[in-house]
Amino acid sequence: MSRGSHARERPSSALGRVAAACYRHRRLVLVAWIVLLVAITAVAQLVGTHFENKFSSGNTPSQQALDILQSRFPAQAGDNAQVVVETATPFASRTNRASVQTMAAKLRAEPYVASVDSPFSPGGAYQISSDGHIGYLTVNFTTTSASLPGAAVKRVISTAQSFERPGFTVALGGSPISSVVGASPGPAEGIGVSAAMLIMLGAFGSAVAMGLPILIALVGLAIGIAIEGLATHLLVTPVFTPELAAMMGLGVGIDYALLIVTRYRQNLADGLEPEHAVIASLETSGRAVLIAGGTVIVSLLGLLLIGQAYMVGVSVGAIISVFLVLMGSLSLLPAMLGFTGRAIERLSVRRGASSSLRSNTQGFWYRWSRSIQRHPWRGVVGSVLVLVTLAVPLFSMRLAFSDSGNDPPSLTTRQAFDLLSEGFGPGYNGPLVVVVALDGRGQASVVDTLASRIRSTPGIAAVAPPRYDRSGDAAVITAIPTTSPQAAETQRLVLHLRDEVIPPIVAHTGVVADVGGETAAGIDAADFLGHRLPLVIGVVLLVSFLLLCSMFRSLVIPLKAAVMNLLSIGAAYGVMVAVFQWGWLGGLFAIGRTSPIDPWIPVMMFTILFGLSMDYEVFLLSRMAERWRETGDNSLAVADGLARTARVITAAAAIMFCVFGSFVVKDPLHILKVFGLGLAVAILVDSTLVRMVLVPSVMELLGKANWWAPTWVHRVLPRLGIETEARVAVHSVDD
């Protein structure tokens, strides 16, 4: 035993032992995290990243069309881009014609360019608008956007834009272009962190206590994003994954550290020494954080059930961020608390900040809970009515990938979209590609008949002459819809072609024809994800139910939590549809054009929101369970639990709301606006209506039944429950 120290009692739980080890070896823990941060970041910078928007939808008709192209018509198997030119003088004038032809020749010479269709090539007259001032070139690449090197696409962009001059405007569109010129994320993360700092400073009054949760979240997030960059070399990872990971990491990371820091300050205020306060905090609040983080990770694992490579990449990216900030809260934070000790109360911005942390069940939130408990039916009926009303638009949700018409106006992809829509119609932004496989001679007449029949189909603006490969065993018919790629009419048109137009023509001929192209692939992906959503919901509900059963040794509490979380998620979906699909308050959120909901968003949102909702459920019910096990009085447990957690839950929810909401008001990316609004609304209703009204009302009505479980539950399920009190020795400790 070292001089100046006293015997220490070994903490009774694994988390307590982790807390003690991190506290006593805080310098080693801090150095280890710094080394990890520097090493992972350096490796990530050296190796680089390989983010790619490679979306697929299984063995769908559009994928079958692509397979035929790749096997029989490789020259047409790659994606294409449009170079749209608007001229002040007639497009076909001698000067403009020379510029366009020179541009086409230079583009053909670029790497990965298979061919370029010029409006002045044979059969290209349809590529000039009727007013004679807008035309476009089609750049056909040798492979798909996901496989194209970004540098090659950027060379195409720079080559085309080098011809721009006054009266000769050039804009580029198509998926290859979108993959490299997407809008850079706005300052959302910085705004969210700034808002979090102000909220915590106002709620807890100490600059040191404010800084620790933010520091832990930022360190964990930085390491997580660096690891995600390395993972892109192994997994298909969409380009928006880092922003989603930042959204998740900042939100849950600050929340988790905040809960532990708050419990630590309460323990100090109640008379514990710093080391014992740290151990007690992790044995109680740390356990709740561990279960909450585990629930979030389990929910995100539900994305693996989608069975799509890009969803695996998104899921792994978010899980890495959550896991790193969780580990930071359970290891780096205890070490940092060892350095701060009682100095955590320094730099207070108001008097009495520390004294307000002492256990107090007679404050505003205690009185609020008692008020709710006196009229529980009012709380239940009122909050459910509000949640159901907000969820009503959900039943009008239409899943489809948004198009470039939702891009920021400053992007060349949006400019090309608008020019094509103006000169030719919105359908020119999403051509349908009908791929025809022939197995013998004399079948060209079937192709001609098919092209003629498609041309006369309502909803088709134009059909290009069929193109055959060199061997004559495959043909491609390009059809232009009258409506934009994301329009419901376009979806109905694709289904009509597949179900009613094509089958009668190719029946008994040996000819195989499928509708493909990017627009059709998006429709297939939306349908695929829509059918997978119920499976994801079911599995996540089941696993989360079992986790909560193991934690609280009750069947009623997990069932209640699942129902309430579904209500808050439904409300978030409803608001999302009302704003982005219906256009309500669209000007306030600067959404631009209304749009359907990208099909991956509801799936991703459910897994994230269910996990985050469970966070607050675990935080609140953990304190209620402590009091229930101490007193056996349900009403007292509910009132005391709410009184002791309401402030930290409110502050944590406000932080998450600001982090997610900042993506709505400041981020130029459309999908992140949709995602951010849904998350922000869910957090708002969950932390107010659900946790502060519905939960205490329902628990008051259920009484002791809240804590009931049959005997077999105790035998079968593992014990993950919280400790009713932290059993740590109150001895002096080393510095």
C-alpha cells in the first residue's frame, strides 16, 4: 500500500471495476485514446476513402436488363451523362455547331467514355429543343457510376465546362455527375455543437461540466469516422454515410456522457469522494448508458436484414460511431473525471449550480409528475390524440428516389435538370431503357413493333430508334417519359410497360425484353425496401423487447415502451410526409420542390429512432426501477424517477433536437434535410409528450402491474438490470 493511501474496497460490478481502473490509471487511458485517435486518423489519411453510391435492388427487372446489357451489349451497359447547352443565338448556328462538335470530339477522347451522341450526329435532331436554343449531348461511359473513377468523371465535367462562354451555357447531369459534384455538407455539425454547449451551460451552470460530454463525443466521433473511411475499402458505403454517422455520434455521444457527468455531480453533491462518485456513476447511470447504447446498436443491426450491400455500409458506419462514443463514455470519461475531480464545478455561470444537483424530489418535475398522476386518463388520451394526428400523413407516404430537381440551384446537376425540363420536358432527365435480347434471325420485326407500341403508349414523350449491337443479338430502345423520374406517373408508366405493353408483343417469340435504366432501377429499389420494412420493424421490436425484459424483469414495461416508441416514430414519419411530400411549411425549411420520400430513409429512420427512443426510456425507467426496488411504491417510484431525470432528459433531448434540426435549416443536401427533420420531430415528441406525459400517466394507471413478470422470465432471461445503489467504499484515494 503506497504512502498516503488507504485500503480500497473492490467495486461489486464489472462497470464499477472498469470505472475504478480508468480513474486510477487515467494518464494511461488518456494516452491510449490519444494514440488511437492519431494512429487511426493518420492511416485513414494515408489510405484514403472509397465512398460510392452503389444502390441495388436484388434480382429485379431493371437488374435483369442490366445483366443483358453487360453480357450482350457491353457498349451500352455503362451509365450516361447529359451535357446540356443553352445558347443565346440559335443552337444550330455555324458558331454553336462548331463548338458542340469540337466538344463532342474532345469528350470522346476522355478515359472511360465509350461514345458521345451529339445533336448534330445522324438521328440526333431530337436532341435540340423546339425553340432552337437548348440542346444536349449524351456521354456514354464504359461502366456504371459506382465503378467509375471520380477523376475520370471530373475530367469530363472540366472538358465540357471549358467551352462555356457568354451566350453559351453548359450544365451537366446524370448519375455519374451527381456522384462527384454532390453538395458539400453545410455547417450543421458546428451549429449543433454550439447549440449543445449553450444548452448544457444554461442547464448545468458549469463550463467544465459542459465541456466534458462534448469532448468525449467529438473524440469518439473523430475515431469512428476515420474507421468508416477505412471500411469503405471493404464495404459499399454511400457518400452520405459520414454525415449520418456525425448526426448519430454527436447526438448519442453527448447524451451518454451528459447522463454520467450529471450523476457524478449529484454523487459529489451528496458527499461522495471523487473516485467513489465515478464508480457509483458508472454502476448506475453507466449501466443505463450501456443498455441504451446496446439497444441503439441492435436497432442499427436491423438494417442488415435488408439484404443490400449499401445498407450494410450505412449500418456499419453508424454502428462504429455509436460504439466509439459509447466506449468513450465508459472509459475515457471516467479518466477525465479523475483529472477534474471537484474542479468540475469550476467556471460556474450561476450561483448554486452544484447545490441544485442534490437529490431533490420536491421540485417542479416532482410536482409535474404528481399532477399527471392525479389525472392519468387526461394525459393518456390527450397525448395519444396529438401523436395520432401527427402520424396521419404517414398513410400517404410514397417511396421513391428523389431526382436532381431537389439539388441546390447552385449545382450543375440541378441546372442541367432545369434546362432539360424547360427545353424538352422533365422526362428527359430519366429515360427508360428497354433492353431486348434476341435468340435468332428475323426477330428485328418484333423490336420494331415493340418500339412502335411503346411510342404510342400514353405517358411517353419520345422513343429513339432501336440500336443493335454488332452481332445483332441485342437491341436497346430508349423511351422518354413525359414526367420526371420521381413522379408517381413515371412509376405507373414503368409498371404499365412491364405488365401490359411488352408481354403481349414478345409472347411466344423467344424475345426477352426488360425495362431498365436508372429511373426503373430506383422504382425497383423503392419497392424492394418497402417490402423489407415490416421485417426490420418486427425483428428490432422483438430484440429490444427481450433486452428491456432482461433489464427491468418485467413484461409490461417493454411492451409499453415498444408501443410508445412506435407512436413517436409514426408522428415523425407523418410530419416528414407533410413537409417534404405535401409541401406544408416547405418555405420555412427551404425544401425547394416537393418530393417523395427516398425509400431507404424510413428504414434507416426506424432503426435509429427506435434506438434513440429507447435511450430516454432506459434513462427514465432506470431511476424509477431503483426507487421501486427501494420502496415498493409505484406512484412514488414514478414521481421520484421523473423528478430525478426530467432535467437531464430534457437537456439531452434539446441537444439532440438542435443537432438534428441544424441539418434541416443549414444543410444543402435534400436527403439530410428529410432525415434531420424526421429525427428532430421524433426526439421532440418523445422527450415531451411521451416521456413527460404518456409514460407517467400509463404507469400510474397500471400500478404494480408495471413490474410484473412470470417466474419463467427470471429463469430464462439473463440479468442485465441496474443496481439499486452503487456499493462502493467511501475511503480516501490517491491523487
